[in-house]
Amino acid sequence: MKRPVDHLACWTVWGAALFTLCACIELSEDAPANPPPLINTQPEHHCSHPVPGNYQFEAGLSYFSEHNWIEYIPGTLPIIIGAPHGGELTPDEVPVFNDGLAQDGGSQEYARAVAQSLYNLTGRYPHLIINHLARNRLNLNRAPEDDNQDNALAMVAHQFIDQAKNWVTQACEKGLYFDFHTNGHEHGYVELGYLLTRDELNLSDSQINLLSDNSIHHLANQDNHTLAEIVHGEFSLGEIMNEQYTLFTIPNATNIPFQHDYFTGGYNTRTHGSVNGGVIDAIQIESHFNYVNSGESTRLEYSLKLSQAIFQFVEHWYEFDLNDL
């Protein structure tokens, strides 16, 4: 059933910015069949723990920063999605800091579509954070001090992500942040970034397992888990997408080693993943331009497949039943 979204309210948070509540993403009534589990295991974890006392958001409703430049749609899944480069707004009051930066075309659209599909699969929303400003006004995948951009705006966006992380940490005790982008490399692959370089991913499994500078450090250090099997094993996200949904990916269990151009994961993946501690892991998803900018039907088909792969990956590795949290 579609969640009602016809009421309005306002909140003041962090003592400064006003965040306006309004309509959420439009959701289809038709729910696709849940993808099967990768192996039959008994879920051991739930999102039933008390949420932070200062958490002021309601799932499925859009909260905006001042001027509606940053949007946060809270959820109740242990999944957080960011679309930092999908904005188009170019207000005069926000100066251009680097006119050579292009939008990740289609990234906001497929982030919303994946969020919708996850809702249709589970009846629950993921957390979704969207930057509506053009990338040359606010580059949210770079440290604010690295670019001549508005640090206050960047802080608001990252505070939204931190709010989502705090909810997931408290309610679910672990979870996963996805940073959605679009790549135009000639190879046509979806690139999954874990802060590991191409050369590191081409190492032997035993060598990969020694690498600690990665964005899924918390998951990889759980009992019976190894980093190599998570990033390119049989049940890795890349292999699920490649084998079950015929989506070309790197890395995966089939195309290793690889020599393609490859984005390893940027500032958000490092900042919001578990490389420096915490229970929220992170993966950068660089979806190829052909999947998300070749017409709406192609983008929606890709988004459905990606959401189903994320569903299976999270259930398998994080031991959640996403339909019974």
C-alpha cells in the first residue's frame, strides 16, 4: 500500500536550517516478486532497536534544506543511498567553483527508481539523500576544503547522511551506504568501488584479505567473512549483478583480473563507510551511462535489477530479512 504523503510540516534541526516536509517520491502500486535468497540461511538481525531520541524525521517524506537544494527522504531499511552529482540547479547566489565539472547524468533518476523498487520489494523505504545543485556549484564527493565551494551547504548534506547513519546504527546495528554515480568509460561496465585500486583488486585472494584500507571494513572483519569473497566472490554484488541480472560489472567473480578504467570510490565512500570504524559500510556504484541514459524504460529496467541485486546482497551478507525487520 502506498504511504500517505498529503500533509505538510516544518522542522528546525541543528539549530540553524529549516527543513520543509513535502511530497515524497511517487511509488508504483505494483510490487515485483522478491528475488530468491542466495543460500537458505536464517536471518539473525532486525531493525527493532530504539532509534536516536533526537531523530525528528518520518519515513517516506521529503525534507529539504534551505532553498530546497538538498533533499533527504528518511527510511526504515538498513540501506542509505546518496546521489551527490545528480543536481541541475544553478542559482546565482551559489557561485561556480569549477566550471569543468559535469553532472552525473541520470544518477538522481536511477537513485529514485532504485529507492522506489526497494520500497516495492519490502514495503519500507531506504534512506535517500539528493543534491539538487549542479556539480559545479556543489561537489559533494570531494572534501569541502579541497574545492572552492560552500562549506555550509556541504555540511548540511553530510549531516543528512549522518542522520541516516545514526538511525541505521541505532535501529539496525549495521548497514550499508551506496554512493550513486554515472560513468562514461568506453568499456560499458558498472564500476563498484570499495576504495581498492584496480591493481589491489587484481591481487590474489590471500593478498586482498590483508588490505585494511577499504570501505567495507566492518563487514569484512566479521566471523567467516573475507574481503576477497565480498568484493569479487560468488555472492559479491558484482557477481550477483553480472550472473543473475546480466549487468556488466567490475569487479566480479568472472572478470578478474581486469584492466579497464575504474573508479575506486571517492570522498563519500571513505567518509561514510567503515574504513575508519563504525558499523556502516559503503560502496560507490558508478552505473554506466548506457544503462541510465538510454531512455526511461532502459533506466527503469536497470534500476529494478540493481535494486534486486542490492536486496540479495544485503540479505546475504548482513543477515537481515528485509521483509521482516
